[in-house]
Amino acid sequence: PLVRGAHRGASAECPENTLLAFRRAMEYGVDALEVDVHLTRDDVLVVIHDSILDRTTNGTGRVRDHSLAEIRQLDAGGGQRVPTLAEVFALARDASVRLCVEVKGETEADCLTVAEAVVHSLEQADFLRRAIVTSFSPVALLKVRALQPALATMLDPSPQDGSLTPRQICEQTLRAGANCLSYDFQ
């Protein structure tokens, strides 16, 4: 079946990965919200694409080097704040949307730590059946599957420049234990 997803929310109209962008996307009737997550210094999952604050907020430096309280002071565009993953769960809970939670990290070790935190958060929020955990990191997805074998996972095969053959894409996806894949076939 065709799934209408909102990459970073309605990011063409609203500041990406903000509650405003996710609300707007849900108003359009999307089936899934794609959210990117990083851990703060105090180990809270926040929804932001880049590992560096500079592009999407008025802050500077690495997300991992800041506490949640510090990140909450930043403007993510139009007066919006960087949300926590828990806030996105609360927003999506009453809607009929799925979440595609993308594990981010600067290193494989970061990705493993974020992956474990994501699984724990999905368990706590009772969102396991409505989530797909996605990543460019096969190791992170293998960790997710080890912790929650029934949880859907989706690999973004690398590189995403159109150079991979369908066989290579499938091989990467199978090695990651993923049951979905996302690839740009432009």
C-alpha cells in the first residue's frame, strides 16, 4: 500500500522537525511522520536532523554537548522549539499516524547509543506497533532488532547517490536485518 509520509513534518512550510511541522503534516492527512533524533548531554532524545545546532536553530555546537534545558532555549525557526521525542509521541498518540524514527549519530557508537534509547522510549510510550526505526547505520538497526525483534526497521542504504544496483541495495538491507528500505532512485 502507498504510505504518505511527511519528511521532518511539513518541512516545506514550517520549520523542520518541529511540533508545528508535525501538526501541519497531520492536518494534510499523512500516514507517517519521519522524525530525526539525537541525544542531548543529559541523554534526552530530541527531534533534530543535524548533529550540529547551527543550521536549524539559532544555537551553535553539537547537540550532544548541550543539555535539554540549553536546547529548549533555542529558536528552531518562527519561535518554535526543538521538541523531545516524548512530545512527538504525545502529539501523534491520538492521531492515526505512524512514526518513522531515524536514528542519528556522528559515529557508529553514537548510533548504537541512540538506537538503544529509541527502543526504550518506544517501549515506554507503548509506540512499538506504530513505529519504524530507520537509519543509515546497519549496526544501529541490528541493535534495534536484537532489543525488539518484532519492531519494524528500515535501512537507508549508502551511498544515496544512485550508484547502487538493486542487488547491492537488497544485500545491504538484508545484512542490516531490516524489513524495509528507503532509497532515492532519481
